Amino acid sequence: MNKMIIKRRILIWIIIILVALNVSIMGTIFYNSHTIKHAIHNNRAEFLKERISCEYIVDELRFDDEQKKAHRLFRRNYMKEAEKITIEMQHKRIEIMNELESEAPDTLYLHTLSKEIGRLHAELKQTTINYYLNLKSTSNDKQKRHLSKIFKNMTNRCDMRKRKSNNCKN
């Protein structure tokens, strides 16, 4: 009789542990899928801002119809490539956070992810440089001077935002 009670208690504890494990697995899956969806949504919002920014530049430079047509082509390519890279970077950041939250984070894997983000960041910068060079090649001399001022102002505003968010006192 004692053995039956012990076996029953062991089985009850095994069931409790399995239920708890399933609940934690389901919670992790839900959390990670929600995090990725949220990150992708934020990236899309950033790209909408970027698109408005591109239109602002075209309006500021007063492109003619031919220049607008050329700009549309290389802007479309730029936006696709930049969005793809940014989303990939976000996925790598999520992988880093997931690994950091694990019981025994694999530092070699973390370093690999970090290097991959660095490579993607460099690729994104190169894509942006190519976009700027395309803008510049489409512009006349007056537009080039104005383009330079616009990009300097945008860079200064970005630097100011970074300083404020990092509490820099430069």
C-alpha cells in the first residue's frame, strides 16, 4: 500500500513538473514571437520616417521630373536593402538577448553575433553612402551644395539626439 502511494505521489510530481515546463515553453515562445513582431513593426516605422525624409530632400533640392524619376529608382533599391539589413540586425540583437538570458551563455556565439552585427552595420553604412552618392550624381552644382548642408544638418541632429539619450555633456 505504501508503495502505491509513493508511486502515485511521484507521478503527480512528474505531471506537475511537465505542466510547469510546458507553460514556461509556451510563455517563451509567445514572448519571443511578440518581441520579433514588435521589433519588425518598429523598423517599419523607422523606414516610414526615412521615406518622408527622402521626399523632403527631393523637395528641398527641387528636382525636376527627370531627376525625380532617377531618384525613385535608386531610392527604392536603397530602401529595400536598408530595411533588409536593419531587420537582420534586429534579429541578431534578439538572438544576443536570448543567449544572454540563457542559463549558461555561450560567449563564443555572442562574439560571433556581435561581429555579424558589426558587419551588417558597415553594410548599412555603405548602402547609405551609395544612396548619397546617387543623390549627388543626380544633382546639379547648386543642388549638391544644398544637399551637403541638408546631410550635415541631419547628421548634427542625429548626434544631438544620441548625446541627449546617452546623457553626454559634450
